[in-house]
Amino acid sequence: MMRGGAVPVEAETRTATEIAPSILTSTRWLATVSALAVASVATVLVCLHFGAERIGLAEVVAILWRAVQEGRLAAESAGSSAVIVLEVRVPRLVLGFLVGGCLAAVGVTLQAMLRNPLADPYVLGVSGGAAVGASLAIVTGLSAAGAVWLPVSAFAGSLLSLALLYRIAAVYGHLSVHTLLLAGVIINALFSALIMFLTSLMDPTHAFRVLSWMLGSLAAPDDLSLSVVASFLAIGGLLLARQARALNLLTVGEDSARSLGVDVERVKRTLLVTTALLTGAVVSVSGLIGFVGMAVPHAARMLCGADNRLLLPACAFSGGMFLVIADTVARTALAPAELPVGVMTALVGAPFFLYLLVVRKGGRAL
Amino acid sequence: MTAVVQPQRDAAVAYRAERVAFSYGPRRQSTEGGMEGWALRGVSCDVGEGEILGIIGPNGSGKSTLLKLLGALLLPQQGTIRLQERPLDSFSRQELARIVAYVPQQSSVIFPFTLAEFVLMGRFPHRRTGGVLGGFGWETAEDLRAAGQAMEAMEILHLADRAISDVSGGERQRAFIACALAQAPRVLLLDEPTVFLDLRHQVDICAIMRRLNREQGLTVVWVSHDLNLASQYCDRLLLLQDGALARLGAPSAVLQPEVIESVYRCPVLVDRHPASGVPRVTLP
């Protein structure tokens, strides 16, 4: 509207410049994302230097620099510090960063799609579904057939639980914040029972592995599973980024989004499959890590607003940093003993969740 | 407004709805042809290009349902709706969004978008598509201009950096309308746009609607509970009763005491507005 000469040109440009500071521009996007990227690199470097074996920050940087110059294999002969950093800590930190970033991005997407600021893949039982899928793959021996099968069955499990969740939401029309959480609690109870049932079918060594993995752990990933997960994540991240602007419209309501030209059914299908893909990949390598997907988006929204074009990458970076820090605390606080990282995130995340639910009444996102 | 514009037989028609029926639940149609439980039961009407049409009727008479059908947010189970002589379901969502804007009944936004960001969402149908990050596209200067103008028209420009989750109901309502105006539509569908507004903003929104209608030929379909506002600002009124068309015509023809009394089941007084001469409905 407002075409034609009814309004003087100066007035038109004035209104345009007047709203510019209040919106997300590509300049602000670039500045925020670069700042977060720099912060992420710094966080990872600092966390590399913590651990049972004290390795100075300067030495960490030197080891990494040598590894980059000479290639990883040559660096292996460079002493025990280099082996600890390159073979133990780097893979674990990379995995932690990817997992945390993914959980936060999945959380943002679920919150927008369900219009519920407390949505979290763990709380809603999406991670639980993935865990059931992964346990099934272990029991049936499918996971032994190739590295790709564990994430694929976890993906199938989380897709199933998302479909169930969405079906429940559809029956009620628009589901209130609390009813949806209640549905998540019930779905979670069902899935834990299923996992317990499946573990009792396994031999004890398998069962122990599954149970400790259920607490959430980033310990000792091998290169193959790391690269399988990384490729799942790359595809999922791209699919989410493509839908970021449509996701903004979905947060307002499905009718509004539809009338603004969003093909709501198609976008929702894409987003459901993508969140299931990411959750499946994450759970298959790190087990059940809760509350990252709820706590990080809240903090990120305070920092950079509600536009999902910025919120998604911001959550990916801050989720990564959050989990890397949590894991560093988990493996150093009671050294040489290690806490599962899921324990750490729950210790921080659950009280925050309660605060949002009780004090802020869960009705409004920060 | 004294002159009543009746769309002529050969005047351009924006919408043509024929025997449109819709049911939210499972479709029940008894063997005798009754349609219990249907929200709309075979409504036929035209909306003229450049007309302001008011949809009125008691609660649950199907006003919002009819509006959503016109916006293709619901699909009729029976009957057809044509927009600009084309079946409504032959438009893609994006094509449709460049022609028709829809303002929902008062709804809340939970996430803290700034008002400017929210109004800019109205530019979504005008985005450039394609490329790897097709959905990412940044708003153009033209988008900013359209959003700024719409916000100025709705007097919310000074609230540009406020979070939509924090503003008052009236301010949010004006933001929704600004979003629809930024969409640069040919047809504006409004579901109870004045319901949360104080007197001055009610009049403002009606005046803006009428100005856009007169200056740019914007077609407006407007669901209203307020019979007197509808009488003042609409070219024609469509009165619904239990999902069926009760009357369609100029306000003076529809707002007859016996018609209103039988449809709303409530005694009313109808006299003339002292200034404009349109019918005025009051309780005795």
C-alpha cells in the first residue's frame, strides 16, 4: 500500500530510517554472529586446558598449531600432552560443542512451532523417543551392522514421539503451555519404561553401557560416529536456516502465517523431520542431555531478540559454549571421577525451568 | 456517508461465493437435507471490487468462519469461492498473500519481536525466493518503507522498538493491522478489528479503512459486533443467522427493527444518526 504520490518522498525515507534501529539488519546479524564465533573459539581453547592433567594455555595453543601445520598423525609422536589434547580432549570438546548447539537449535524450533516458550526436546520426550530407537537398535544387534544405524534408529524414534506430540496438540487445537508439558511428562514416563524393559533384555555389559549413556555423556567418541553426527548436523542446520523467516511467522500463529503466504503444512513437516533428525543424531552419540534446549534460547533471546534468523545461529553457538563449559565442570569438579554431563545441565537447567514456570508463569518468553 | 454504492451487475467483483458450506466437525447431513452442526449452511454472496462489506450477526452465526473461508484459511466442503474470477483454491499461498491480507481476531504473541520486526512480517509475500538460503532473505529498502508507512498510519511508529509481547491490547491490535497494510493487499479481511480499541482508535481505524478504500480502491470485508460502526462505514452489510444468509444489502435495508429483532432475539430501537442519516440501533 501507500503507493503513489500521496506521501512526500522525504516522509517515506524518514519512516524507513526510523524503524531501521528496531529491526534485525544484516549488519547486526554479522556482528553478533562473528562475536559469538570468537567467543566460542576462546571458550573451547580455555576448556582444552582444564582436565586431570594440567596443560598450560600456551602449550595447548602450541600443540594445536603444530597439529595444524604437520597434520594430526605426525603430532602423535610429540609427547603425552599432545596425545591428551588431540586424542582425548579435542574430540570430546568438538562433540560437546556440536551436541549443545544442536539441542539449543532444536529447542528454539520446537518453541516456535509449538508456540510454547518452555518446549525442550528432553522435557517433551523427543529425546526419550530417540533413546528408545537407539536401545532397540542395540538390542536387535542393528547398531553393530554399521555406524549409521544407531543415529538412524534414534531419528526414527524421535520422529515417532514428535508425531505423537503433534497429534496430541492437534486434538486440542491450540495446546496450552502446561497441557503440552503434561503430555511430555507422560510420553517420557512411557519411554523410560520401554528403555528399562529393553535394557533388561540385554546382557549386563550392554545394559550398563546403555544406562550410563542415558544419563548423558560426551566421553570418548570415535572418529566415525563423530563424522556421521557432524553430517547429520550440517544437513539439519541448513534445513533450519532455510525456514528461519517462515518460523518467525509461525510463532505468531498458523492462520497468520498462512495468510502471509507460508505453506504451513509443508514448513511444519520439514521442521518436524529436521528436529527429529538433529535430536536423533545428538541422542545417539551423547544420550539424554536435558534443559539445554530450553535454557539457552531464553538467554539468547534476551541478548539478540526474537528473530529466528539470528536466534538460530546464536543458540547454536551459545548452546555449544554452554555444554562445553558444563562438560568441563563435570569432568574436573570431582576429578579424577567424572560426572555425567546430563547431571550438570539438569542441576543448572531444572531450577531455571521451575523459575520460568512459577515466577514468570511460563506464559511469556523472555 | 449518504450515497450507498451497490455493485452493479457488470462492475468488477472481488469475491463470488456460491452455496458455500463448512463444518468444523464431522459432516452431518441428514437424509432430509438438514445441516445440523454446520457452521455455514450454503451462503451465496458477492463482494464488489472496492467495496466495504460488513459481516454482522449474533455470536456463533458463522461470521468468522465466512471470513476465514474468504481468506482460504479454511476450505469449504461444499460450494465454490472465486477471487477475481478465479477459483480460490487455484491460487498458491504466496500469490494469494499478495492480494488478500487477513487480520485475525485479537491474538497474543508470546515471543518478544519488536513492533517494527512484527510489522515487517507483512512483507513476507514480497520476498525474493530462490538460492540456498531462500527463506533467509533480508528486507529491502522498499520493505522498510512500506512497514514504516503502515506503522505511521496506525500511529505506532514511536513504539517501533517495543516488544509486541509487552504492549497493550490496543497497540497490539494496531500492529496486526499495520502488518496487514504493509502486505500491500487489494483485499483486506478484518475479524473484529475494533474490539479492544478505545473510541478514538476505533474511529481512526475505520477512517483509515475508508481512506484506503476511497484512494486506492482497497476492498474491505469486515466482521463487526458493533452495528453502529458497521452502519456508518460499510457500503453493504451481510447479516448471518445460524450459518445462513439472513439479509444482504445497504445498511438502511438490513438494519430494520423487525429484521434485527428476529435475528438477535432482542427488542431494539432503530432511528437515524443525527449527522449522517444512516440507521442507528439502540436498546430501548
